Amino acid sequence: MINKDNCILLGTLTKPHGTRGSLIVRFSGLKAEDIKKRGLVFVEIDGLPVPFFIESFQEKTEDTVILKIEGIDTENKAREFLGYAVYVMKDQVKVKSGNANRIQDIKGYQVIDKHHGFIGFAEEVLEMKNNPLLSVISGDKEFLVPVHEDIILDISDKEKIIRIDAPEGLFDL
């Protein structure tokens, strides 16, 4: 069985495309060009990653692809998968240099600022056009930290810590 710790969230199945079972995947942090091997995807069904062979993987927009997976041949069958999360194995993703691009799988990491110390826990990366933001939860507050190499100093997967140097005033809101 596949362990989700070995996977990276590709995105969510948002709607059918056409009548032959293709689905639109809205990316969650990755882009089409980030995927180097396109043999399998894993659809999370009842909390478990279920493997599916990819028949086609076609870029539609900057943050969506048209995905055709084996075994889904009708629009009605495709509709049964709407809202499901889609994962790929970590070794299917191209490794990029720089910390800003390593910030895909960080939910639950402690976020520690250079000047303020512990800020909260990383929740997700929000993909804004040319301006990704790290959502950090601290109690009942949410802080949005720009994902930029000058701000994200270090990501330690071993310690599950993200060290940042936040712009002045970011946490004063």
C-alpha cells in the first residue's frame, strides 16, 4: 500500500471535461511542468491513496490540467470523483533549487521568525498569481507570509521547522 508521506498533493478534481471521462485538476502548489513522470496518480478515496494510470495529461491553464485516467470513461463516472484530492509520488516531481520551491508539503511545520520567535504552524501554500503565500495559523489568527527567498530562510524537514525573516509589521495586524 502507498504511504501518503511519500506523495505530494497535485491538486483537486474540480469538474468533468467533455463526455469521455476526462477531469479538470486544479493545482495546489505544483504546475504541469513540475511533473517529470506521468505514469500514475493517486486519488484519495475514503482517506486512502488509490493508484490510477494516466491516459493523458494536458495543460489547460496555468493552474489546471485536463487529466484522463484509466477506468473512467464517461462524464457520469467522472462526476463521482469531483472534489477528490490527487497526489503524485515525490519522485515524480522535478527537484528545484531554492527554499521557496520546497514549500509544498509543510502542513504542521512550526514557523519561527528570526525576530519574533515561534509564530504558529504552517497550514498551506496559497497560490496567488506570481505571489504564493504561506498560511500560518496562530491560535485563532491566520498570517499570510510571502513565499520569497528573502523571507523563507530555511526549511528543515527533519525538525519540521520553517525559519523566516518576516517583513516588519507583518504580525502587527
